[in-house]
Amino acid sequence: MTAILTNLRNAVIAGFVLAIVLVVLYATVWGGSFDDNYWRFLVRWTHVIAGIMWIGHLYYFNFTQIPTMPKIPDELKPAIGKFIAPEALFWFRWGAMVTMAAGLILAMMNGYFVEAMTLGLARPATEGQICIGIGMWLGLIMWFNVWFIIWPNQQKALNIADKHPNLDKDAKAKHARTAMLFSRTNTVLSVPMLFAMVAAQGLFNIS
Ligand code: HEM
């Protein structure tokens, strides 16, 4: 047991093995079949796990790292900037990418991609489709912020992979502030985004 828990890769594998037990239950005791609905569910599950990876890191930055940074003694700060933040940013941005891709695929599999993305303006849409469309647009804005504003600014602020070695302290602080403001913006948007995502099923029974 400790061999599993002390190794992250083994722990993640253990989680998936337990999920496979549920798949076996589904296919046997519960009499489920591997039809279109099952594959759609699998993409939805991937979407939510990746979403947790993304928003989990967003909340870590906003609720833990940023507020604690001023309290950390100067000589210890590099541990965060050089080691923890780059690693967190890796899972953060790739979590965002997988969430976005799975989310768009889901909307296509559900057959309401155009209705949702155009918020019912191009084709008549149900309230649930407009609701998920609002969530999808908020999620896409957040994804854009991650990849095209937060990540490039953090690369400069932290000189990740030594790609920006010549920036002075002021320039780095400016990039760190831009990254922080957009990260905060995403924290704000995450609340209505998740409302719309979950309400589409919960309040409107969209699919
Ligand atoms: C670019 C960003 C995103 C897009 C395009 C997107 C798209 C979608 C779509 C189309 C659905 C409907 C799935 C269905 O009912 O079959 C959905 C549901 C959902 N999404 Fe997202 N999403 C995005 C971001 C996120 C994020 C960041 C999270 C955070 C965890 C998230 C969590 C959820 C949840 C919990 C559901 C509800 C699943 C259910 O009710 O079964 N989404 N999303």
C-alpha cells in the first residue's frame, strides 16, 4: 500500500484501476452497454477531471500562493518561483487545454455545438443550450487568458527555462502583475462559468 501511495504515478494508476472496477460493475451488474452514450460520458468525465486539474491550480495560485508570497522571507521566495510555480503552471495550462478540447468535443457529440456557440442567434436554441453556450464562452475566454496572457507573462516574470535572462527586476514585476490580474480575472469568471456548466444539466436537463 505504501508503495502505491508514496509514488504519484502508482497512486494515479490506482485511481484509474478503481474507476475500471466501476466500469465492470456498469457493464455487468448494472447491465450498461458501450454505446454512444457511454463514450460521451467518458469524454464528459475526462472534461471534468481536466477541469479540476485546471481550476484546482487556478485556486491554488489565487487562494494560497499569491496571498502567501508577501509573508515568505526573501531568501525562501526563489523556491516558489523557481521550483513550485513552473511545475504548477505545467499542470495548470495543460489542464486548461484538455478541458477546452474535451468541452468542445462534448458539445459536438451532444449535437448542439452551433446552437450553443452562437447563443441561439444562428439557429433556434433551448435555454439549456444557451446556458451551456455562456459557460463555454466564459471557459474559452479563460483558456485564452491562460495560454496567451498568463503563461507568456509568467515565463518572463519567472524566467522559466531561462528564456528571458535579460529582464530587469521592474520588467519582471510588471509581467508578474499582468499575470496576477488575469489569473484573478479567471477566478472571477470561474464562478459564473461553473454555474452555467452545471446549470445546463442541473436546471435545464440539456441532454
Ligand atoms: C473551454 C472551456 C470549456 C468548454 C468549452 C466546456 C464545455 C462543456 C460542455 C459542452 C458541457 C456539457 C457536457 C454534457 O452535459 O454532456 C460541459 C459540462 C461541464 N463542464 Fe465544461 N467546459 C469548459 C470548461 C470547464 C471547466 C474549467 C470546468 C471545471 C471543472 C468544467 C466543468 C464542467 C462540469 C462540472 C460540467 C457538467 C457535467 C455534467 O453535468 O454532467 N468545464 N462543459
